[in-house]
Amino acid sequence: MGHDALAQVLRQLPEVTDKNLLVGAKHADDAGVYKLTDDIAVVNTLDFFPPIIDDPYTFGQISAANALSDVYAMGGIPRLAMNIVAFPANLDLSILQEIINGSTDKLKEAGVILVGGHSIEDKEIKYGLSVTGLVHPQKVITNAGARPGDKLVLTKPLGVGVITTALKRGKIKPEDVQGAIESMKALNDKASQIMQEIGVNACTDITGFGFLGHAMEMAEASGVSMIVKVKDMPFFPKAIELIKKAKNHPKTIKSNKEYLGGRVNVSDSVTPEQINLLYDPQTSGGLLIAVPLEKSQIVFERLSHAGVQASVVGEVIEKRGVVIAIE
Ligand code: CO
Ligand code: CO
Ligand code: CO
């Protein structure tokens, strides 16, 4: 779901009192969840944005991985998808064809069927998908279940925002972007399946609000605070280099910072570069999972064994004045 002004507007809506609505617009979670029967609930989500890289096929793959991610974050299994397309009249249709080829191949990898979509004419390309998934009503994983004592596990490195921004501005060689592209193309399917099998307390995926924005949503929805350990945080090495120059910063770093304001406390040992990377907007980022302490080792081992680059990046504590402390 949108992580922007829309979230604020949705929070103003009257509460919907449908007993089958498990996760709705007011929850600031990744997707809506509606119970159909005692065994099946549907998960609905939507994501779209302008190209973050030039190659249309790769952009399609990343867009699909990103849109599917909200279903995975809720512990669901994606099943159906619909295209959302904005496309300029003066551009060659083969570009759109390549975007959709990339997207469809990624959907196939996820076992998802493309069932249609809608396109409009626009000045700038925008592409994304609405995805429908399934989940057991009692196995929905929201961002509201984190408990004091939980370990925080992150499943992809941070820094794709600054890397793709530098690429757009011609400040980085295409071969130095490859790691970030592979990461954005990677599905969160294995991480989702593992957390579903082992049982965890909360999950969300890291996208436009950056690590801290999405961690903050989880902390506030759960009524807890968090300690984040910067030395354990996985950053792309190239991102650490690029973030030093303000001209490489995505604009959203600043707005993400302003949005979180006084709810974050940073200890003196943390560098400005590290902080900026924690605010860096991600596309198709990893899952942030709150795992009960006694299960954290097995979750970490299972993720690593499945080829997921998992890191334990902090812990959940009792709620206090500062919501997130960065050490
Ligand atoms: Co979303
Ligand atoms: Co999300
Ligand atoms: Co969620």
C-alpha cells in the first residue's frame, strides 16, 4: 500500500466494522486482509512507480518483486496480479512490452497468474501491479505484533535508493549497480515461507519510507520501542561510499527524516552516513521481522541456509519516550 500522504488520509476514515475485515485501511500495514471462510482470507495490495533504472525488462522484474512483497510481508501466498500502466503516446510500445515481459517472468517465478490490468496515457512511464494473495485467517502476520524481547531480523541490505539515484545522475558505473539490482529483483518468498513455518510476531517490508520509517510503523502499531544496532546493519558497500556526497541523496531521505522527527534518538558513535542510509528509500527491500528470542537463532539459520542474506539488526523493548534508539 502507499506509504505517503495517502496513509494520513486513510487514517481519518471512519472505522469499518465488518467482522471479516482482518486488516483494513486504518492499520498502516502492507496490505488489506479479508476473511472469506474459517480457513481462507484474501490479501490485497497495490504498488506502482516510475522507472528507477533504464532497462525496461529489469524494471518490470523489480516492479513485480516489489508489488508481491507486501503479500509476502503479511505471510500470504500471492496468486493473481493485474497490471497498472501509465505510458506516453510518443514512446515505442516495445518498451512497454519489455516491462511486462520482465514482470510476467517474475510473476511466473512466484507462481502468480497475470489476469489483466489497465493503462492510461501519461507524460511519464509508471508501472506496477495490484496483487491478490491467500493466507490462513489465523496465520496473518501484521506489523502490530512485535513484543519486548523480540529480535529484529532484516533480509536484504540497505542502500538501493542512493545507488539508483547516483546511477540516474551518471555518478556510478552500471557494473557497480549490479548487486543492488539483483537484490531488488529477488523475491521475499523464501523469507516469508520460513517465518510462516516457524512462527514470528510481526513483519513488514522495507520500501519508500526507508528502514527507519517502516521500523517506526511497526513499533508504533505494536506499542513498543526498538534498539537498532548500526554495526550489525547490512549496507551495500557502494552505498556507504555514495552516501558521503549529498548530491547522490534521493530527495526522500530528507522527507523521511522530517517525518520521523523527534521519535528517533541517535547515539554519538553513529556516523551521519549510517543515519542517512537508515532513511534511504528502498525499492523492493527486504522483510523486517520481529522474532521471539528463543526462535531467533533458528530463523536466522533457516534464512541463511535458503540463501537469504539475513542479519539480526536490533531488538524490541518496552515502550518508552524515544520510539527507536540507534546505537
Ligand atoms: Co506497498
Ligand atoms: Co510494504
Ligand atoms: Co504486514
